[in-house]
Amino acid sequence: IMLKKYTVEGMTCNHCVHHVSMALSEVEGVKDVKVSLTEKSALVNSEDSVQFETLKAAVEEAGYKLVG
């Protein structure tokens, strides 16, 4: 299990936080997600096998940008 913090670009409100949270939560292997609007970040608790590119693609599909 690994815990990583990423920067999320493009969030402007709590609806954005919800969209990013849902997108990350739906990635296979992700155990827990905490998204912060004030910090423009996502704290992702996942299995070691989860790749950054997979998380990035999920967030981009939701309309935002995930920065490593």
C-alpha cells in the first residue's frame, strides 16, 4: 500500500472536488481518496500496482489535470 499526494489543476468548487474524488475512487486498486480544494491536491491511498498514468487518465477524463 502506498500513500501519495498529487496536485490537481482546474478545480474551482466543491463539485469539482466530488468529480475528482469519484474519478480516482473508481480506479482499480485505489483504497481511499481525500481531495482538497484549498490545497488543490489529492491524497491517494492505493496498492503499489496502481500507476500514476492510470490516475492521471482518470482525472483528465473528468476534466481536470493531475500533476505528479
